[in-house]
Amino acid sequence: MTLIKRITVSGFRGILSSLPIDFFKGSKCQSAVLYGGNGTGKSSITDSWEWLTTGKIQHLAREGAEEGAYPHREAKQGETCVEIEFSDPAVGVVKLQFDHNRVTRPIVAGNLDEARSLITHPCHIRFGDLTRFVFFRKSERYDALASLMGFVSQMEYQKALRRVQTNFDREVAQLAHLKGDVDARFKAHFALTDVETKSALKKLSDTCKKYDLPTEPTLESTKKSNESLQELVAKDPRAKQLADYQLLETALRSCTVSSELVEQLAQLRDAAGQVKAAQKENLETQLMIPLLQAADTLLVKVKPTGQCPLCGTTFNGDLHEHVRNELAKLRHLQELTNTLRQRREAVARTLAAHKEIIQTFDTTLDAAKPDINSEALVRFRTAAQSTDDCVSRLRNLLTFDSTVIDDELIGDLKTERVLLTELESDFAKWKTALIREANSRKATADRDPTRQKLVTDSHFLNFGLNLIDELESKTMRLKRAREILDEYNATVDDYVTTCLADVQKRFDEISEKVTTYFEVLEKHTPGLSGPKLKLSTDQDRSVVLEVIFHGDAVSPAYKYLSESQLNSFGLAVFLASATHFNKECQFLILDDVVNSFDAYKRPLVIDLIKNHFKDRQVLLMTHDRFWRELLHRNLPTWQKIDFRSYTYGIGPSVFPGLHTLEKVGDALKRDEPDEACRTLFQYVEDVLQEVNEKFECEVKFNRRNEYTLETLLDRLRIRAADKLKPDHPLTLALTELYSSNAYRNWATHCKNPQSPIHKDEVTEVLTKWRAVESQLFCQDKTCYDIPRYDRKSSFVCSCGKTRLVKLVPSPVIVAK
Amino acid sequence: MSANETTATKFISEWLNNTKRTDNNSAVVQAISEATEKGILEEAKLLEKLRELAQPEREGQKA
């Protein structure tokens, strides 16, 4: 089992100067609370950990920020590094140094492989990971879970297999299209309703019979007969001339441009224009759809006005209405984008099927050189070449980025469509003219019907055999490709099944822990228990959450769970995975994970850490001052680190995180009574609120957000006197504080800062308050809890070692 | 290579080996295997291999 002794970061993300964070104190590696406001560089620590332990920072990669974004902008070569000292001597110190010349290959010092082999699963989590878990759709939640549970690479492999499958499937579909084209020509040539080689050979055999050639209806025999017939034509110059015209006509008829292309281009241009008109900023706004869908469900009862917390725009009227409108707009945009995609695919299919005209013409004509109007042929070739060029440009044009539709694209589509219309017309005109001329030349070249019949039959035979060859080739190719595709599909399906089984196995392995942790976090939610992760079998990658809600299994759990309850679910999954799968590393980083938890739920996170992670080493980061106070108070043995301010050219200013009462003492030493006064006031009021709740004090409710310290202290004093008697040390300490002049002056100063306060008076209040705390808090360092009223006659802390009881004749503190 | 990739690599490698055994050296599985390096699939390489396999002259070989 390894722990972390020190993390040192420099020149990385927001941290420029070398920043060491020590977890080692005496002979022990400790947990730590790292407090810092927004933008002070806390998350750079998490990023640095992720970089060293996995080689990549996933949340940056999702935003398109790759390794080049890791160094601080002012860091020079050799200055960007992360160094981690492990307690395990076999690993020791491991350092990763960013190399500006090879950004994906950092320079490694120490036993990095050994370090990474200890951390087989992610042991860090950010608030953003939980947010993704809450708001994403089923398949996206699967991705978020992959991140929480450490099977990202496995899932990426699956996605890659599927992408290849899609591409290969498209290529096979194209082969089928080409085979369909041959089928059509085959049927037309042989005047058959079905593609039957046997019937075609029979027809060819019948033709051979007319010239006393071998008539066995086999391919081999017919090919020999064909050679003989071709020789017969070649020996007769007039027949040869006729055959050349015949070949020209066939070559011309083989040259086609899809009649659908112009209309498809017009539709594509319309779709692109509509998307451009509908898009507010860019198409990526569609990423908001899942968020808005969640909000649509959640905001039914919320009716604030002003600025939308989702998209940031100002709205008038009901927020829910606003969200629905935004959702409707984005859905419309999504529909338009889908239409654009479909039309683009339609054009792409047509373009893929386009056979280059010039090449087709030349290949078909082969060596034949029919005597023909050279100008018409030149015009035909020019139109054909221009059409081929236009198709080529359209192929390039189709690679446009569908998230950025601009006027240039729409303009280009229009220009090419207009040009193609003209070219099509020109091409058709010269093609028809040449066919007409070929027919005319054929008719006048030789009027001998026997010779004309010979040429027609030789053409029928020769082209018929070519078509049979082509058909066989295309059929074979398609058959083979489909076999490979079928096998590939089966293989990918097998991977997906194996992968899902593996993921389900992981879920099952951690389910007990997930339940335990979730139920600790949701202790105060009646009727909620039994969280489960279930894989959907209808999709590759999808997961649904299930919970027991008042005795019934509810799936998906989103029907009833709030955002914070879903966050509890996500946190429970992460903690269960990190602890179950990381057998060799006890370190955990929790980066601002309680943001959606209210003041009632946060202490439950502390309960969870204290009771289930006492053997783990935790780095807990927060920007929340109140949460920090709670952590400091409840986790007294942890290291406390404060990032007080941030300077661009340096990084965060790091100070030991003082307990608030130590800060008050520090301010008094610096002769800053006002600061001491203010800090002490906030702290005492916070603690009194918590104590009053646990002691179940009767406090008059007021809706005004006004000064409550005096009321809270007074009611607590009365409660203690009532339940513990007036001479109980706690009652005495409270009375001592409450009745002192120093407290009176301090309380008045807190209400009205204009009233004078002397440093000695604050010192006296501080001393008397410390006396109260020494009676209030459990003095066990691992507990340090405030005792709670047990509804009988005593107050008991969570570890049970401190029990405040009414004793007769004298009350005492009994330690177990 | 990261630790996470090590886990994934192991999973992918085991799956490939099992599939190879089950499918009696299938050329498709072999192609996937050859396009896989350290748990990462080179998609272009695999597509090219599938195209090669789809050529009819290779039909004599087992798919």
C-alpha cells in the first residue's frame, strides 16, 4: 500500500513557480484540506496528478485542448514538471517533465511504470465529472461512468471498432450500388427481366449459330466463338468501320451523369442555408440539449426571472417557459442539422457512384478510331471533362465542417449547381449529336444488311461477354465483401458483449460499497435506498440508474432524484471504484465535489470520510469558506493548506491553513482587532447554529436575515442549564461568556462596527469561547464532533466517547 | 502508457487471444489484432486490411 509524501508542480497549467505540497508530517503521510478561491490554481494540482498517472488530461482533451495546453504560458523548456514522492521505496520519486519539442512524449525520471501500475483506476474526481454524470443522456452517462470507473480506453476501443464498421459498411453498400448498375446494363443488353447468366449465354450461343461457330452455351466456348467473329469483322474494312461506329455509340451511351445530382445539390444548399439561418452562435449549442432537457424536468417548480443559469441570456417571464423555448429552438436546429447530414450523404452516394466520363469513354472505345465530326467530339470531350472536374470539386466541397456553415459554402454549392446544370445540358447536347451522327454514319457507311447484321451480332457477342465478366467480377467482389463485413460485425458484437459483461462485473463488484456510501450520503432522505447501475442491452453503451424509492424499484432514477442526490450517486460510484480497484494506492483527490450539497448534506460527506476512509489518504479541495471551516473543525488531524491569492507570473500564494480561532489570535497579535472581531463573529455564529440544531434548542424563527448570534447563545445557555443543570461545566462556560462585559461590547460592535472595541476585550471573548468549545467538542482527535441530543437526557457525539449528562449532585464529562 | 491503458490493454489483448482461439485464426480477427497496438486501434490500418480481405482473389483463404 502506497501513500503520497509530496507533490511538486511547476510551470504547469496555472502554476509557474515550483509549488511543493507536503503530505508528510513526522513519520506519517496525512490527508489534507486545500482551500483556495476560484482561479487560485487548485485544479492545476488535480490536472498534474492526472497527467502523471495517466499521461493525458481527459477533461481538457474533451474540449480540444491537447498536451500543448499543459505548460504555463511563461514556462520555458524544462520548467514544466510534476514530481510525486511515493511512500513505497520501490517507487520513490517519479518526475514527468514536459518536452516542448515532443509534446506527447514527456521526459520521465524515476519508476513511472511502477507508479502507474499501483494506480490502475482513477483516484481523482472533479465536480465536473459529477455534473456530467447528472446531466448526460444514457450513452453519455456511460462515458461519464467510464471516466469514474476507469474503463475509458476499453470504451474508446469499442467506439473505434464501430467507426470502422460504419465506414466499411458504407463501402460495401457502394459495391452493391455498382453491382446494381451492372445488373441494369446486363438486363438491358440481353433484354432479360432477371440477371441470369445461363439465359444470356444461350442468347450468345444462338448468335454464334448464325455464323457456324461453336454453339456450346458455356463461357469458354462462347469466348472462342467471339474471337472468331471479331477476326471476321477485322478482316473486312467496311465491317470494321461499321463496328467502330457501333462502339462509339456504346461508348457514348456509357457516359452518364446522375439526373438526380442537380436536384440533390439544390436540396443540400437549402438545408445548409436553413441551418445557417437557425444557428444562434454555432452548431455546438446543440450540446445544450441534454442540459435543457434535464432543466425542463427540474425547473417545473422554479419561477425566477432575470438571467438564465443555463445559457446565461436574459429572459422575460417564467424560467421554465424560457428553457422550453430554448429547447424547442435547439431541437429545431438539430432537425435541420439532421436533414443537412442526410442530404449530404445522398449527394455523397451519387458522387461516389459517378464514373469518370472521359475514362469510361476512352476505355469503352478502346483502340477504335471511328471517323467522326472532330468538332463535335472535341466539344463532347470538353463538356465531359468539365463535368468530371465539377464532380471532383463537389467531392472536395462535401468535406465541409457541418458545425460551421458559412456563406462561402452556400455560395459555392449554388455556383456548382448552376454550372453543373449548364454542363449537363451541354454534355447531353453533344452526346446526342454524336450518337445521332454515329447512327447516321452507320446507316450510310454500308447498306449491306448482311454486313450490318454481322457488326451488330459481333458487338452483341463481344459486349455481352464483357458484361458477363464484369457481372461475375462485381458479384464475387460484393459476395466476398459481405462475408468479411458479416464476420467483422459478429466480431465487433462479440467485443461489445464481452465488454458489457466486464463492465457489469465491475458494477456488481462495487455495488455493495456504492449502496453503503450512497445511503450514508442520503441518510436524511426518507425512503431512498438501494442504488444500482444497470446496463441497457438495447444499445452499445448505455446505463440506467435504479434506486429503491419508498419500497419500489425506480428506473431510471432520474424520475425522482434531485441533482444533489444524483451527485451522491456519482460520488458513491467513484469512491467505491477508486477504493475497490486501487488496491495498492490509498490516495484520493476530491476536487470541489460538494458544490451541489447543501449545509445539511455536507457533514454527511465528513461522516463518510471519517467512517469509511480513515485508512485512506485524501486531498480534499474546496473554494467554499464554510465547508473549509467545517472540515477544519471535524478533521483536526488533517493538514490544512490555503491558497490565499494568485499571481499570473508565479501561481498561488501558499500558507498553512490556520484554524479560524488561530486566525483570530494571529489578527490580535498583529493588532488588528476589527479583523479579529469580524472573523470571530462569523465563526462563533456558524458554530452556534450547528450546536443549536444538535441540542434541539428552541430558537425564535425570524425571516429577516439579521443578527442572530446573541439569540443563539442565549437559547443555548438556557438549554444547557435546563438539560445539564446550571452548574454543569458547559453551562458555566456559556454563562461566563454571556454575562461578561467584553462579550456585550463585542456583540454590540458586531452589530454596529461604529461602536468601539478594544483588543483586550476580543482577547477575553476568544479565551471564554475556547473554554466553551473545550466543553462542547469531543476531544478525540478523530471525532471532534458536537454532541447531539439523544431525546432522553444526554448529548452524545458521533463516536460515542463524549457524553454530556445531567449528574446528581454534580454533572461531569464522562469519557468511555 | 498509463495504468488505465494497462488495464484496457490487458482486457483487449485477452479478448483478442480468446477470439483468435475460438474463431480458429480468423483473418478478420487477425486484421484487428494487427491494427491494435497497446490497446489502441489504428482505424485507417484496419479499414485497409478489411479492404484487402474483401478482394475476391483472397477467397481461397479463410475469412
